[in-house]
Amino acid sequence: MKEISEQRSPGLYIHVPFCVSKCPYCNFHSTTDLNAAPRYLEALMREMALFRGTFAAFDTIYLGGGTPSVLTAGQIGSILNGVRRSFDIAQNAEITVECNPADITLPYLDALLNLGINRLNIGVQSFHNPVLRFLGRRHNAADALAAVDAALKAGFRNTGIDLIYGVPGQDMDAWLQTLAAAVSFRLPHLSCYQLTVEEHTPLGAMIRQGKCAAPSEEAQVDFFMTTSSMLAEAGYIHYEVSNFALTEAKASRHNQKYWDHTPYLGLGPAAHSFANGKRRWNKSSVAEYCGALEANRSPAAGEETLSAEELAFETVFLGLRTRKGIPESLLYGGSGVPAPQGALLERLLDEGYLERRDGFLKPTRKGMAVADSLALL
């Protein structure tokens, strides 16, 4: 654990595995046992100590979940104090906390600002009550609007919201109303995710049992293309399949690390890390995670070292999800893309999914719409 990555400034992700209730579509690790929070916090400090001195200075910190905002400001403060004791943090670090609209109050936001948090990501998902009810969210549309307004009034200049489309029963008019509400705030960042139906979730079971139906592939593409077009007209840069920013500077600095193999350290249950070609992941259980650290053992559940070919494949697959694309030299330089992938890229260029521009192969809007499928071609 003493090998220090010498690459670009790494990112730090901290998984907060607590929720008041579980949404039926969610496949992320979380628990509704909030009484386990003190034990988790102690274990988290132990895990930080394991990695002291193993990474260069972090220039992004991201508290995700789960629902980090179910923690008190004091508990979040203790996490950040532990981070600052254990690691070097860049002076201009982007520090993000995910929040549920139901948890947001002005005093809470003031406390987060005082802790040095400079970016919020609010899990709005929709401004349409029927969609929120279907998704099992514990806030309504009025709560969501109030939360965004409170974030702006509190002084968070770098605020983003998450939205979901492709929900069973959701029509285009409802989605356009949500997008219009989001655009009206002129927020620096919007994430618009197509609902993914995970097999081992309550929503997955509902669809298998015929209780509801996912939108057709044609409808999903229509949602995507309409979203991209409408947000482009509103001045947003579509910089990754699901992400839009008003300016390049407001793109999520942390999330971009996942797409270009920049090193990142993940702490907490189920968190993933990547550095020096090696990926590691933690146990997906609060009890097992805490138990391992209390016994002075690593909480890791597994790790893998990626081969040169695997890294090349990921470079292509992840790069084609982004506006930047991949360097054209990967295709023609003789040192990057294996022959089968090179042939695929040529086909995607011919069929209008990619375009050559500025020395890169960049996905068109049509290409971004099917980016998740490109790795299977």
C-alpha cells in the first residue's frame, strides 16, 4: 500500500452507505440502519490510515451514497477532518456532497459551506410528482424546487442536480416539464440518466412480473436525443453521455477521473479504487467492512490488474462516452487499439456514430445515444 501514484492529481471518493429508505430502482449498496453510522465513521478513519502516504495530493473529494445528507453536518465534518489529517488536499480541491432534497435546509447548507464543501449534487430525479412516487422518492416536486432554491440562496455557486428519464409510465411531456424547470434555474451542472433496470432490484422484479413495462428502445433513444437537443439550445455542453455543464469549468472534475483512467481512491463499503493499472473494491456490507477494519484487516473484497489490452479497451469504451472522444493516434499509431477494435471504430465512423475532429475520434449525438452499447459491438 505504499506505492504512490505519480500520474495526474487523483480523486478521493467516500461512500456513505445510509438511506432513510431504499428506492426500488437503486442497485447501489446502502442500508436503512442509521444506528450503524457511528461504527461506520470509526471504521472509515481506520481505512484512511491504511492509505496515508500512498497517493499524491487529491484535488477532488466526493461524498456519495447512499445518501450522505442523512448524516449530520457534524458527522460530515468529522469525515472531512479525518481526510485532512490523513491526506494532502490541493488548495483548489473540488469537494462535492450528494444531498436528498428532503434533507436540505438553509442551516444545514450553511454548515456544509463552513466545512469547506464547494459543490452540491442534489438527487432531484424529477419535478413531476407521479414519477417521484413511482421511483419511491421521499420528496415531492415542491421539496425539490425548494431544495434547489435553498442551495442557490445559501451561496452554492457550483450546484448540480440528477434527473432520470425512461421511467415506466413517464411520457415526453412530463419529462420536458422537468427539463424546463431544471433549465429555469440556470444551474451549472445537470445529470440526466436513463433509468437502468437492474435485475436484482424491486423494479426489476416488477418488470419481470409484468406489473410495469420499461420504455421501448425507440422511446429511450427519443428521450436521449430530445434531452441533448433541448439542453444544447439552452446553452449546456453535453460533455458525457449523461452529463451537461454550462461551461467547461463546471463539468464535474471528480467524475471525469473515472473516464480517463486518472487514479482515484475509494473508501467505505463497496467503494472502488484505481491506480497504476490496478482496480480494487471493498466489501459490500457495512458489518463486514467495519468488522475487517476493527480486526486490523483490509476491507477489500477483491482486486484485479488490467492488462494492456484491457486498458486499451476501457480507454476506447470510456472515451466514446465523452465529448472529447479518443485520440485518433490510438487508432493509427500502432500502439493503442487492438485490430478488432480498430475495425469497429472504422465502421462507427462510416455509419455516422463518430467523427474525426481536432485529432480525435469524437462521438456524434447519434453515437452518444448508443454509447453504452458500443462495448458490445
